[in-house]
Amino acid sequence: MNNLSSMQVFAVWVLPVLFAITVHEVAHGWVAKQYGDRTAEMLGRLTLNPLKHIDPIGTILVPGVLLLMGGFVFGWAKPVPINPRNLRSPKRDMAIVAVAGPIANLLMALFWALIIRIGTLFVGGQEMIGLPLIYMGSAGISINIFLMMLNLLPIPPLDGGRVLAGFLPGPLAYKLNRLEPYGFMILIALIYFGGLSLLLGPPVYWLQKIMFTFAGI
């Protein structure tokens, strides 16, 4: 995408980022509903309308700044509200609800790989259709794989922290959950000191490589 202008890069990334974040959150709410908690549904959050999920900082400002800086792109939406007390088995079901978000990102990465395959059918005669699909599909794979792996980090309130808490004995799960107020600071520290790249770089690279191979490029 190095040959694209700033506006073209923005146009390529905007839909993949919006839907990566939106579908991730809807997946949490939808799975929670299946296990007894209808909080997200009652608040109108089980919708793919991005306007219902946009967080001004996490969905617009942070991804936009990172995109202009040319680094990795990530963001977040307003968390879908989940009431664990409504779940049939709160500890187990919260882990299942949490892992639904990363699984949704994996499925979206596969969807964007198919978009790339469709785009390649137009290359060689209709580049005005094919190239935007390929660029957008590439962005979709990148953002969804990165968000999936980021959210699987075992740091509350990330999904990985909730999944880990679901497997730990009660006292250890309690101690892990007490880290939640500091989770964002831990993440910022990992980014600042380069730890995030060390942790996520290899798995993100290999998963993206697998997806791009599946896409045929």
C-alpha cells in the first residue's frame, strides 16, 4: 500500500477497522445471550451498525493516529455490557463469552481472505474493482489477526484475561481479576518497552502469512 495517498489508505482501512471492532463486540453480546444474559440485546447493542459501538478515542482517534504514523493499527469499541449474574454458570460462561470476540476476528480474517480471492479475479482487466478489494482484504486480514492475538493476551480486561480466569481456581482467578484496573497501563508499558512486538510479532506474522496464502497472494 506504499503507493497509495493518505486518503486512499484511510479509505482502504476504515471499513475493515470499523467492522473488526464492531463484530468483535457483537460476538460477545450474542454469545452472552445464548448463555442467559440479554443485557446487550436490551440495550440495542446486538447490531452491526458501527454507530452503536463507536468509542471516539478507541475507534476513531487511536486507529487514525496510528494509521497516519504508519505503524500497526489497532483500536477498540465501547465494550458490550455483560451481566455475569444472568449467566447460567458465570465463571465458565464468561470465559466462553470472552473467547467469542477473538473467534469472530479469526472468522473475519477468513472473510477478507475470500474478498482478496474475488479481487484477484478482476486483476488484468478491471483493476478499478480488483485492486480496492485486494487492498481492503489485506487490511482486513491484518487488523483482525492483530486484534485477535492482542485480545488473547492474559491481561484483564482483555479477553484472554477473562478466559484464563475461567480456568483458574477461585482464589487465583480473584487475584488475576484484581489486575483489571491496571490492565491498560500494563498494555501501554508493553507497547512502550517493545514487549508487545516481542509477544505478538511472531504469531501475528505466521497467522497473517497463512491467511494471505489462503487468499492466493
